[in-house]
Amino acid sequence: MKTLVIIIHPDPENSVINKRWVAELKKYPEKYVIHDLYSVYPDEKIDVEKEQKLIEAYDNIVFQFPFYWFNCPPLFKKWLDLVLTHGWAYGKGSEYKLTGKKIGLGITAGINKEDYAPSGRYKYTLEQLTSPFEVTFDYVRADYKSFFAFYGAEYQATEEIVEKSVHDYIFFLMFVK
């Protein structure tokens, strides 16, 4: 079955890593379906029913986004708030439509990995900072598969390193199944 990759980047044309990852995913339409939230909803008015039906159609889902201000882009947060509704995704009498769906994150972080450590500049690991996503997906009974991260996009995005990340990201996607 195909993997739904939901791209959530507010400025994809000026992205180096996300843009390259998307270009690679497009080479494999038999494996990946790309859904670009900022492109589909430039006015940020999310069609909840459409998004829910899309989620229902896939068992493997990856949310791909840049990590900044130690969080996700605002449209992703809005998507979570609106799409994961009571009665559909969770709650008493819910249909729990995400039960068993394998969900992962594809993250680009501008900061170097060593800065995301208890002894680093920001004191917390990316695992700790992304724990709300894990808790959210566990809460709706999805099978959270963790994340793949590219660290240091602001500092070390050489062509060679970017190309290695493409290979590593595709490898990660194989395990979201």
C-alpha cells in the first residue's frame, strides 16, 4: 500500500531539504502520495471532511515539515486541532479512525544535533521536543513510528549531505509500514 506524505512547509520553494525530499518522493508515485497542505489550503481554511477521508484511505502516513521555534508550522497544529475531531479520532463512542495506522514524522531542523541534548544549547533532545506528537498519535490509537530528522539545515546543507539525507529518508519511509 502507498504511503501518504503530508507536506507542511510554508515556503517550499526556498527550502533546500524539504524541496529535495519532495522531488525524490515524486519519482515513486507507485509508493508515495504527496499532499501539500500549504498548496491545497493557501487560505488555511481546512476542509475537515476531505482531510478525514484522505486519512481514512491510507494505513501509512508521514507528516513532513520544518521544525522551528521548537515546534511544527502553524498549519500543522491547526490541522491536528480541526481534523482529529471528537467522535472521529477519539472520545466516548468514537470510531477511532486512526486505530492501527502507522504514523511517522519527517523533520528538518535548522539546528545541529548536538544542540538538541541535555548538555547542548537548547537542553532538550528532539525526541523530547516531539513527544506531544507521539502522545497525540497514541491518544488516537495510531501506531506512532517516531521520526526521521535532518539536523543542521542552516549550517550543513551541502549537496553531498542533502543527497545522503534523501537516501536515509527513503529508507526511513520503508519502516513506517
